[in-house]
Amino acid sequence: MDSDIVLVGLNHRTAGVDIRERFALTEYCDPERWALPCTDAIRESVILSTCNRVELLAAGKGDLEEQMLRDWAHVRHATPSELAPYVYIYKNQEAVRHLFSVASSLDSMVVGEPQILGQLKAAYRKAVSNHSTGAILNRLLHKAFSVAKRVRTETSVASSAVSISYAAVALAKRIFGDMQAHKAMLAGAGEMAELAARHLLQAGISEILVANRTLARGEALARQFSGRAIPFETMTHHLAEVDIVITSTAAQESIIRASDIRAVLKMRKNRPMFFIDIAVPRNVDPDVNGLDNVYLYDIDDLREVVEENMAVRRDEAAKAREIVSEEVQHFSTWLADLDVQPTIVDLIQRGESLAQKELEKTLKRLGPVDSGTRAALEAMVEALIHKFNHAPLMFLKNGGMAQEGNAQRISLVRRIFDLDASCSHSEGQ
């Protein structure tokens, strides 16, 4: 091919968080600090840098891998030998396959998570704004986005809850349906509570109350999600306002007791309540589960849901990989056509040029002919050109994306039909 596609990267499987932080390129994706400037070798490039992966995608010719490693290490004040042990390198068809898998969230820490597609789109927008993409990467990235959409449409790889916090909110949606008509309370303001808040907002919850022993931390979390912080000691007084309660505090004993909820249910006129206790030790008295119109799930219940859904996702991921393989072949065909197109054009033009010269000679020898005879001769010549070119054109088009095979086919056709000499002659005329 005229251009190779190369992907060099590291991710959560090949490097720990300290290495990923050291070689992150988030701040090197603006016009002033573009980490992969276009050169004679690197003609197009895109950089994807997230908390779980850093990947450099380039199209060009020559020793791309070495230059990409060198440029990457240089901007992070390191040497290629320091970076090399953590990276993987994919070229051409395998680079395309990897990119499609990343876009479809088949290469993520949690298969099916939706964030990576948005991050890849943002990386592409930055590259476009920096004028570092061209025909090949533009086509490749747009195809990656369409592959991801197809995977989400045709499989259920992203439909099952596979994190504790997501599973908790998914169960709440199953009970309450439309979340816009309901409020939630978070008891605790740690990482699990923050994740739960994100999922609740995505589900459309109308309001989130945050109760935390350190009020300032609760207020900070509440501001982040446009919620309302309440003093921890007044939490039970607000329970009647909410339909969903997610607890994740470090308390060593129950902070919500059955006696508290009996009184709350009377105030709510027995409207259903949903408690999700993801704390260890448990924050909610197990006796709460015996009350009418109360649903209580602890972390063990949620783990069972997550394990079942992980199995579902593994099955769906296999279907998704079949889609990726199919789309890789489609892109390979387009790329191969792009590669052989100049030779196809030269072959057709050579045939037309030779045929036109021979037709003119024949017409001169025949002398004056009527328009019908002339049209018949022109049609015959055109048909001969098409039939003569059919076999070499099929030979060129059936090369696929195997680089060496394509190059050999193109070289063979150009030599047999003397296309380079023909093109030089026609340019000189």
C-alpha cells in the first residue's frame, strides 16, 4: 500500500496506573503541543489518551513504529527503551481490528462500558482540528464509530449491569420504571456513592440528597450532581422524601433500622421504598426486608446480578467480535481498492489510448465511411477494451489487504503492460 496503518499503545493490561500516568498524552493534543507532527513518514495521526489507555494511531510510510515510539517518549522526557516494554504494536489489518474493538468497548476493563466511544470521538475531533488526519484515518475513524453503533444495535454487550453501582441503579429502574418521578438519597460520599450518583443521573432521577458524616464532603458531592446535602444526623428525618436509598458508609453497625422505616412508611402512606446497601459491614438492618412495600438488596445480592450479567456480556462479546471481523474485511476491501486505483486508471487509459490510435489508422485506410459504420467500429473497439482489461482488473481487485500480495500484483501488472513508460510518455506529450 502507499500508506501503512500503525497503532502503538499501552493499556490497563500492559501497564500499571503509574506507567499510564507517566506516559499519558492528554495535554499533548493541542496545536501547540501535538505529540505526532506530520512528517514524510507520518502523514496522518490521532492520539487517544484516557485513564486506562494511551494509543497513537498513524498512517504513513517507513519506520512508523520507531518514530512513533521516539516522539511519544520524547514529549514525556523518557527514552524509547523505557517505554517499549509496556507497549503493543499493531499494523494494518490488526491495527484496524484493534481500533474497532476499542470503539466497540470489547477491549475495555469492563466490556460494554459506553465511555470509550465518547473519548475516541473527542480524540478524533482534536486531531481534525489540528489538521492531522487525512483520507485514510478519516475513513477509518468514521468506520470505527459505525462499527460501535452496529455492535450496540445488534448485540446486548452493553445492556447488562456489570458494576455494583450500575447494578444497584438498574434494579431500582426495574422497580420504579420512570426515574424522573422519584428522588434518591446517598448515605456516604465515597467512590461507590459517586458512581451510583452518576448512574442515577443518567437514569433520569429528579433529585439526589447526600448525607455524609463530613458535611463538607457531602456538599461537594451534592454540588457535583446538582443535588442537596443534608446533615448526617438528620438523615432519618428526610427518608420520607425519597424512594431510593443507597448506603455506602464505613459505619460498623446499622444506621437504618426497621423501627425507623416503619414510621417512615406511615408518613409515605406505604408507597414503595428501595434500599441498596453496598456497605461492608451492612448499613441497613436486614429486618427492613421483612416490611411490606420495602425492597432491600445488599452487596452479595448485587454481586450475583453482576456475575450473571458478566456471563451474558461474554456471550454477546463473541457476537460483537464477529461483527468486528466482518467490518475489518469491508474496510480492507476499501483500502485495497484505494491502493490499486491509480494502476486501474492507468490500465484503462492505456487501453483507450491504444484503441483510439488504432481506430484512427483503420478509418484512414478505409477512407470515407458512413456514420453507422463508424459507430459500429467504435462500439467494437470499446467492447474489446473492456474484455481485454477484465482479467487484469479482477487480478488487481482480488488482492485484499495483504500488503506484500498487493504490492506484487500492482508491480506485476505495471510491468506486463508497461504502464510506467506509458504514463511518462503521455505526460511528456
